[in-house]
Amino acid sequence: MIRTAIVIISLMFLFVIACQKENPVNNRVTGTPLTLTVPAHFPLPGMFDNEPLTREGIDLGKKLFYENRLSKDGSISCASCHQQVAAFGTYDHDLSHGINNQHSSRNAPPLFNLAWQHYFGWDGQYQRIGDVASAHIRSKIDMAGNFSTISNVLRNDPSYAALFKNAFGTPDVNEERMGKALQQFSGSILSVSAKYDSVRQQLAVFTQEEAAGYTLFKTHCNGCHTEPLFTDNSFRNNGLPPSLLNDIGRERITSKPEDRYRFRVPTLRNLFLSFPFMHDGRMIAFSQIYEHYATANQINTPLIDPLLKEGIVLTANEQASLTAFLRTLTQFDFPDRPEYK
């Protein structure tokens, strides 16, 4: 009898497992396919090669991006730190702020042109935007959210039930679906229409000062801030002295001593919207940046990137020209783009 009972229980267990395999929750984005439209001087983005971008996925992701109920106390959303007015960065804090007015150790990077990235975060800790979202939602400093609670809240909201069904085929709510939807929205945010892009498309011309700045840029900056994305998405030590927070950068991820104080090379696009600058937001003016790169090789670690070992010393006129060129990389209508609101 005992043996028979064990056999029956085992068969029931296998039956349940089989049913689960036959009817898994579909976490694949469905809906109306969209293609990111980029100018000819851009490489093709690869983010959505394996899972297409859809109108329905973007709609759900946008609503989640602005959703305060993802945080424990209902006070913080993704958009709290990634503000459209600042090219989806933070314009009013050096370090990103979370619940109870706590702050992290890093500046919130602007979110655009992510579709060309393969790693995310200042130190490249994450390989998917969904992983970034999950980490910040769970973080006790940032949002202190609980996915079980969040899922229950959204599941009981008829507007979300419809959006999840449109994006995934069923109204089921779970962490993976939320992450994929947030990737759909944030990965679709593009900044490809600055004056620089118009010049590349022969729709505009640089002023004499901007052209001089472009020449300086190609001489001194393009090695790391490679056009047209104006980043090569690498991780480099730019000689910035460690702050009291002693953020060791990519070494925290790789455990390699040579990665100490290496951080992602940020894009130079939209600098006139996305200041303060550097991974910890310690600089607010271009003059501070120019001074740093002129002297960093004299005061810092031998781990400084080889391209910076000689320093970058610019005259006042050259700084003015380079700043004029950098201004052409800012898309000044970005804060008003209705598709991102």
C-alpha cells in the first residue's frame, strides 16, 4: 500500500510539472512590431534583434517608468532620477536620491541611445535593462520595492491588466515582464537629431568656431567618445581622484585590480541638459572638466588610461571652440518630445 501511494504521488507530481511545462506564463513581448529609425551615419542598434520592439511594449514600459507605486512608500519612480528635462538624467542632484531622502553613491546617467549598449550601469554590472530596474526597485536606498506587493497592486489595476495583455498576450504581472517592458520603453529613447546630425546629413553647417571645436574633438576626444554615439561604451580610468565614497568602479564587478576606478565612458550628447558631470556628479562646469584633463596625469594613479597619460591642455580659445562644438551635440527639443512623456 505504501509503495502504491508513493507511485500515485509521484505520478501526480509529474502530471503537475507536465502541466506547468505545457502552460508556462509567456514572458515574450508581442504586439505591433516597430523599428528604431536612425540616421544613415549611425550604426544599426542591436538591442531588439532577439526580441522585437513593439508599440504595446513601449506603452506598458512608459507607464511603469512613471509609476510611483514601484517604490515602497509610493514616492519614487524611475522618472524621479531619470528626468526628461535632463535628457533622462538628474539635473538637480549630484547623487541620485531615493526614499526617505537617501542618496546613492553615483549620479543617475542619462537614458538615451541605450539600444547600442551591451552592458548597463557606470561599472557595467548589468547585461539587461530589466536587471537594472529590478536592482533599483529592490534597493533599500532607491525604491525599497517588493515585487510580490507590486505585482498584486498592478494586477488589481484594470489599466495595467489591459496593458500587460496587449504587450504579452495575457494580463499576468511578474518581475520579468516588468523588466522587459521597461527595456522596451527606455531602449526606444533616441537622441539622434542634434545640430551635429544635421551637419552629417548636409542639412546644416558648423559655424567657424564649431568647426574649430570639431577639429579639436577629433584630435583629443574621439578616441574614447567615438562619434556618432560619442562614447565607445568602454570602461576607463580617467584619472579622477577617488572621493570620500571611495567608489572603486568596475573592479567591484570583475575583482581585477587593473579595473580600479574604471567607469563607463559617458556619451557627450546632451551635455547642456544632463549636467552635473562624472560618475558621481562632482563637476557642474566645462571649465572643471578641462582643468581636470589638463592635470589628471600629474596627480593620479598609473592606472590612468593610456590616452590620457600626456594630459589634454587647451588654451582658453580652444576651450571655447570645443564647448561650441559640444553644444552641437545637444538636442534642445529633447525635454519636450511628447512620445516620452
